[in-house]
Amino acid sequence: SMYQIKDRLKKLGETQVWLIFQLRERGIEIQPPLMSSIINGVYTYPQAQRVLKVCDEILTEAETDG
């Protein structure tokens, strides 16, 4: 996928659960099965693009924090 969420999580040593928690902090409630579908590119409805964009922002922050 264009954001490479899974690879980036692995490099950071973080999990999808961590990412879900980060999304929740930003007011986006998402269930783990749906999160997996979005990250794996199975779910591509418009809200998924928004979720991916926010995930990208979260990961970018985490990457630059180190």
C-alpha cells in the first residue's frame, strides 16, 4: 500500500492495537477487524482513505520522535 503501514509499524516495534489507540486519541473509533482490512487494502471506501492518512501522520510523528 502507498503508506506501507505494516512495514512502518514493524520498524517502530509497534502493533495495530497501538495504532488503534492512537486513532482513538484523535477521535477516530475503529475496530481491529476493520483496521486490518484497511491496512491490508481490502477496505477502500472513502473513510478508509482518511484513516490511512491519519495513520500516516501518526507514524510520521512516531518516526521523527525517535
